[in-house]
Amino acid sequence: MSSKPANLPLNNLTPQQRQAFQTHLDDLWDDYQDALADLSLEAKQLAAGVAWDNFEDPLHYLRTEVFETYADRANQVANDYYDAVRSAWAEAAGVELPSYEPSQVSADRAFWQIVGGYNSTDHVGLKFVDVINHRSRAGLTMDDLWAMKTDGYGQDEWMNLAADIVGVTARLTAKFNGEHDPSQPRYARVPVGPTCAFCILMASRGFVYWSEEKAGGRDNRYHKNDDCRIVSSWGEAHVKGYDPEGMKARYLQCRKTIAGMLNRDEYGKYVARMKDAGKDEDEIDDYNLWTTHRITEEMSQRDRRWLYDGTTPEPSVESARAWSELQKHERKTLDALKDNGFAVTVRERSDKQGVKTSDAIINGKRVDFKAPEGHGKNTIDQLLRSAARQGDAAVIHLQKERTELDAEACKDYIRSSLRRRRLDYVLLIDYDGNIVRVERDTETASHSQSQ
């Protein structure tokens, strides 16, 4: 192992040569993406055919004729890409990197990763290497795991598994190569398009060292249908379509929304709730993991495309009338929500007498828009009382032309009002367009009032 991780300089290249080098890396990346997409599609089609033909033992046929074949091909594609990028860096930097042994990843190893091995059974802690080498004290085998985890599978499940086998095999190949390569490259977790909040959070780190991954271990997690790729680099690099700085800015924007709830007091309430629910200590998140989960929960409230590349989500409307009835201050609220990545559906107001309709739907919740004109606690309480009659949540938007209410004081007023009002949460938008989430504290809220 070399004394330190690789950080190959490209000082010997002219600007034109650097651009040509980057173009070459982009081409390799595009070819890699295309190859994996083709393999995934082929594997899914074959899996669908087997399920459709009603084989007596579809699992046996799929393992031997589809999964093993396409795992081998994905392993080769990933090894070829890794080696091509590695060689390109060595040539561009004018150095000779030490030799390494390309990783071999089987369909069994990919499946183990996909389903989490035996961790959801009474045999938690079993390792793949022990099971595959028949060293399980319980006599458990990979055949047992495949049969148990795929029991009841239909066509859709087999197709999804086929795609996962391809993607996970490629990812594990890249991971094992990077971990064991004596040249010690850095790596990035790169989404191939809009994806879940956790993947965006991990991708926002940019390129990190494998030693950091090993030290923590927690970030080395993936989920079913996870299409993130692992990309290694031997110097300052850019991956086509990958913008970790932008992802990090949007992650921080989401974190800022709930910063007031990320503290030891709130964590203590979480621990108490878990214990009341009968959870054991090892089932309760530690403070850092709890914080991560709270942030990803907030990120999950935002549009996936916005999280990925910053594209603001255009609101959908129930009708032309719904759009035309929006007032000026409500349109400003809508713009602020868009800029913060919220996908909003504008509702049509009911014509029926006595029927109150919320202004919008956000993440399945009926949400009412409010822009205060007064300056005191009662103003906020009255607005939230009205919102509670019309929906599940509210947005309070402080607009300079309507009020001079202090933003910090407004937060306190909202917390006080939520003790009496049956609203799940309030989003407070300050004068600069920043958003703070204030949630109803169920421990102190009164259950005697319906509004």
C-alpha cells in the first residue's frame, strides 16, 4: 500500500490537453452508463419472460441463466471502466501506478447485499464468506437465502431483482477495487438522476477517501432499487452531470429549515418515545444517526429533481380558476416554496357555502397560505385558527409590504398557537425567503380543542 492516497497532479497538461482529458473521462462515463443500462434492460426482459412462462422452478432458472450471467457481465463492465479511468489518470499525470487485482463479484454476493444477508432473521451477524464456504453453524446456505427472500415473487419483483443484480454487482466491483487498490483513489457516490434524499445526502460529500468510509462504515449503505454508481478518481475530478456542490447547498438549505429541532432536548424526546414503544437500546438511533434521519426526512419533503440538480418544481393546478383566484401575496408564497424545492398543487376553492378549502396540497397534506398584516401574537393565532379549519398545515409568509413582525418572535407565537391548534406543522417563510419548519409538540398540545 502506498504511503498516502493518490492525488495526481495534471500540471504537465496544457488547457487544451486538460479539456481533452476531461472529455475522455466524460466519454468513458457515458459508455459505462449505457452499458449498465443495456445490461439492466436485457436482464429485466429475460426475468419477465421466465416469470411469464410459468417455469416450475423460476428461481433455479433465473439464478443460473440470468442472474449469474448478468452479474458476470456487470462485473466485467465495471472492471473495464475502473481500469480505463485508472489508466487515463496515470497517462495524463505521466506516472506508473502500482498493479492491482480486479475484483470478482458474483450474483450470490450481489444478492446478499441487496437483501441484507440473514440480518432480518434469527441469524443476525452471519457473514457472506462463512455462508458461501459452508461454515454456518446453523447449516444455512445461499440456496436457503435465495428461496426465503424470493418466496412469493411475481413478474415485477423478478424484474426489479434482475436490475438490482446488475447495479449492485457493478457498485460492489467498484467498491472492492477502490478499497484494495494500492494506489488508493478517492471515490464519489454518483446518482444517475433524481433519487432519494439519503442518496443525495451521500452524493453531496463529493470525492472522499476509502479510509474515511472504513472509519465510519455508516455511510456505506444502499437500498433496493438504488441506482447510484461508485466512481473512483486519482486527482481533482469532475463527473459529467454530477454537481456535489449544488447538492450540498440544497442539503444545507433543508437542514437549515429544521436546525431549531436538531438539539439534545428533541433527541431526548425521541429516545423517550422509542422506549415507551418498547424499543431496545440497539433499536434506538444514536444522536448523529437521529440527526441524519431528521435531515433526510426534511429532504424527502422536497422535489427529487430539485434535490438532484436545482430545477425548481413548477406548481400543478386543479383548474384554471384555481390559478386565477390566487391573490398577489399567495403567489409570492408559492414562489418562495418553489425556490425551496417544494412541489405544490394549487387547489380550487369550493363554491359550496360553509365549505372551507385549503389553498394547496403539499406532500399529501392540505396546506393553507397566510401572510400576516398585524404585528402581534393574536394575529398569528387567528391565522392559524383559520388554517386549522381548512387544512392539516399552514404556511406563514412574512412579507415586507404587509407586516413588520419580527421573525424570531413569530416563531415563538407559532409554537404557542400550535399547542391549541390541530395543525401538523407550520412553515414560516421569513422576509428573505428562508423557511423554518415548526412542528406541533404532541406532548404539550391540548387535545381538548379541535381547532
